[in-house]
Amino acid sequence: MAKTIPRIGSRRNGRIGSRKNTRRIPKGFIHVQASFNNTIVTVTDVRGRVVSWSSAGTCGFRGTRRGTPFAAQTTAGNAIRTVVDQGMQRAEVMIKGPGLGRDAALRAIRRSGILLTFVRDVTPMPHNGCRPPKKRRV
């Protein structure tokens, strides 16, 4: 008679539900990318691994409403809600882009109860940039 092989991850082992390990994250980084069309909020730990993210599109906003300050506020709230449950207490905020959602996202982050160690603007600025096209001849 053949021997039965015990299945790994079966109900008898007690490993039911989410296999994702929930680690405690006391400190992290919050990256806010605010363009004119969308706002993306990404929360990472100190090593740069993404813990949570959200965008105005995933929050249910479509079209031109994705670039609004209210959409950015909702996006930041959604991204931070999960990391507050994982125990994040302090964070550094990096804001990139010229969009309308910059201030609204920062306001939502402050309201969440996370202590902000510093806020940095990391918008890329050209140091005289690309060469412009030739003037149009008439």
C-alpha cells in the first residue's frame, strides 16, 4: 500500500488565508508623483521596497477628474491606510511633479497621523535642457 504524502499548506496545517507576511514597518518613505493628469502615491520601507501604492485611477476617478486635488487626497488616504495598520509611525515625503494634487496629497498625509521627518521636492529641473528646434522660415 502506498504511503500518503502530507500536503504542504493544507487546511490541517492551519495555514489558511493570506500567505503574505505582514511585517512591522516603523519608518518609511512616501513618494507622491503629481502630474496634471494623475496622482500616484507610493509608500516604501527604508530599503526602497514598495509596501503600498495607490493612484487616482485605481481609486475610481476617470478622465479629467484624476488630476483634481480631491482625487489626490483620496489616493493618499488609500495608500497610507494600509501602512498605518502595519505600524508605520514616521515617514519622509518626496513630492515630484507640477500637478494640482501636490498640496492636497501632503495635507492628507499630515492628517493620517504619521509623523513627517521631512518633506522634499524632487521635481526634475533641466539645467538648460534640450536644444530648441530651428526657427520657422516664412
